[in-house]
Amino acid sequence: MKKNGIDLGLREAFDDLFSTQEDRDNAKRTFLRDIPVAEISDFPDHPFKVRMDEDMENLVESVKERGVLSPVLVRPLEDGSYQMVSGHRRKRASELAGLETVPCIVRELTEDEATILMVDSNLQRERVLPSERAHAYKMKLEAMKRQGQRNDLTLSPMETKLRTSAVIAQGSGDSRAQVDRYIRLTNLIPPLLDLVDEGKIAFRPAVELSYLTESEQSSLAENISYDEATPSLAQAIKMKDFSREGRLNPDVILSIMSEEKPNQREKYSFQADRLRQYIPVGLSPQQREDYVVKALDYYKRVRERQRAQSEAR
């Protein structure tokens, strides 16, 4: 006998996979079904990008040859359609492979339950961009705060935040402080957050820059675009301090960004064969460098003396 497209024997076996009563109750809200791809909408504000890269090409080929081996997870909506919770890449691969339906685990979930499941399942990806992790942590934090406010009205909003951010940290592999830093990144304007994803702005400077106002960030982004240089941690902290004091403007940003960074100091290199005839043998590398500097200093002083004598005539 079948119910909702799944054999009842398989249903019982499926239920047996869940060990706790809560899991068994949740399993009763779940069934398997092939659903037309067109009836499945993407998760609202889904923070994880579906990239058209080599991995996607391989997934499409796999789907063409063997179908979708692992069902996607969806939740039913009131209008009779479904919303994707986990499996956006498999859904896209199915579309590209020309499949009309995709195997789905259909589960009744509230919006907050779906958000938490969506984040947890996608954070298992091999590659997660900083922006993706930042928005995912924020979405999960907000969902857990709403659940906490409904389930434990004795907690203050701050206590709820502290509890949920700690729970997120336990399940993510990041420390609680690191979770908070990632969430700070969601305050960056898109051009700056894109630079973080591209590795052009380091993580810690990006966190400091997230405290700047949108207009200050826009001025900084314009400066970066013009000079093709990004701020160091020290420069980011300085801009944050100026912003907090209300003294950060485009001129101040330009001044701070013009400061020399240790890793951007100009370096000189020479062919050893060109210098060997002028440097005594048997010197250590540091002694050879000191010898060249002294020679250049002597040459500079001689040239200055000659110039002064010439001007005196």
C-alpha cells in the first residue's frame, strides 16, 4: 500500500532512522515525492551563490547520466507550491540537464525552522565565501532569536542574542567571537564585501570597516577603485576611530590610504654579477648590503659637493 507516493513499509523504515520522539514526530511531517522543478521556488534571500563553475558542469553531467541521487529538501507553501530549503545546486543542475522533476523530501517547516536547516546544510559546502557565511550566520541568528522569544519569554533580547550566537558557534566550528565578526560583515556595502570575497580586503580589516557609515564606505570604495590599494588593519582601525569621532571624510580617507604600509614599501633588487666586482669577497649578506649603502651614501655626498662648487662659480 502506498501513501503520498511512498510505500508504507519504506515509511516505517524511514521513521526508524530517527531515534528521539522529536525526530519521530518530525518524520511524520515528512514524505518523499518527485516534484516538477517549475513548482519549486528558491529560498528567499538565499545567501549561498549557485556558481556556474567546473563543479556545476560535473554535477550536470552526473545528473544526466544517473539522475539526482540525493533528494533535495523542500517545504510546502500555502498556495500548493514548494520552497527549496536545501538543494539549490541540485535543482539548477536538474534544470540544465533537462529534467522536468526532481526527487524531493517534503517536510512541513515553519519559516524559522527552514532558515536554520537551510543555513546548516549549506555551510557544509567545501567552499563558502565570507559574504555567504556572514549573511547565513545573520539569518540563522535572527531565526533563533525569534524562536527563543516565542519559547522563553523570560529572556531579554540581549540574553537571547548571547545564547543563540553561542549555539551557532558550537555548531559551526567558529568561535562565538568569530561568528559575531562574520555578522559584522553584513554591514559592509556590496562593493567592499565583494573585495572581501575576492581576497583583496583581509577579513580583520573588513570587520573594522563595517563600523563606517555607508557614505564613508562609499568614499573608501571610490578611493580603492582609483588607487587600486586596500587598507591594512592599522589603517582600517584608524578610519574606524575617525568615524566614531565624526571626523572621517574623503580627504581624511585619502590621507590615511596614502600612508605607507610595511608590506608595500618599494624593494630593490640587483643582478649579483653586476655588483660582485665592486664588493670585497668574504662578506656576509648583511655586510654586503651595508657596504653598498655606504658606497651610495659616499657617492651622494660627492655629487652634492660637486654641485655646490659648480653653483658657487
